[in-house]
Amino acid sequence: MILKKRDVADCHVLYDLLIDPAVFPFVRQKAYSYDEFVFLTKQTIEAEERGELISRTIVDEWGTPIGAITLYDIEDGSGFLGTWIGKPYFGKGYNKLAKEAFFSELFFSSEIQTVFMRIRKENIRSTMAAQKLPYCSLANELRPDLYRMINQSGDHYHLFQIEKDQYHLHMMRTAPPTLDELGAKEA
């Protein structure tokens, strides 16, 4: 398990990871105190119940909370992705695993068709992570209206998109063969 529903019980661990200077400047929901983080977490849980967003806690292989992944601003089958992982877990593959688990949930268990990622141009780590995803496209020129909207106050963000069809095609290409397929090859 790499994802679980958001829970206030995870706030202590997550808040300590969130306030690290390597993480904090890049998160969408900034909490300046533990109590504010608990409040924001409760708001996130309630917003999901209303269908406004979808949010999960990212956990490591031992079930320890290590970050969060959220689809915000859900409208017309699309939304904006926000992901953060605590600094001790950087570079260990959790980002890719969390995104793939989340995209599978979004695309195959909900009505989501497109996931957008708005990444600050100075956030090199996140830009490089997005570019490594084979089903992710730079959408600055593909979606000029949306690109202009997210950069109304200046040119600060790259726009990436993940389409359900592209993600599904990637998963079909990279899925290990089933037992039936293996048996058919032997015959």
C-alpha cells in the first residue's frame, strides 16, 4: 500500500515533514502551525466528502506517512495535482509510485479524464520528476488558455498534463504478462 485516505491521526508526522525548508515553499496548502495543519487536514477531508477534491496520504512500505497527494479544483473531469513528499524520502522512488497509484484510482475509479500539474519553473526537482513520467506532456503550448490563466501574475509555472488515454496506454504497454498470456506463449 502506498496511499491511504487522509486522517487527522497522521498530522503530527506529516507536519514535521511539511515544514522542512526543502518542502514548505512548494506546497499548495501552507500551514504555519501544527494546529493550522490539523484544521487544513479536516477541511481537506470535508472537501473530499463534498466531491471538491481527492486527497490521499502517501505512506512508505511500513505504513509511515511520508507526504500527500491531492487533486484540487475538480471540474469537468479534470483537476490540478498537488504532491509533496518529506525530504528524508526524496530520491527513493516514492513520488513515481504514489503518482501511479493515484492516477490509477483517479482514472479507473472516478470520472477524471485529465490531470494537470502546475509546477513552479524554479522547482527543478518537480519539473524533472514530471518529465520522467512517460505519459505526461508539457502543456504550455497545448493548452495556451490554461497556461495563461495559471500565469496571470507573471510567467512562473510550467503546465503539464496527464490524459487518461495516455496513462492507460502506458499501463497496458508496461504491465507484466498475465498467467493466461504466459500459458498461451508456451502452447
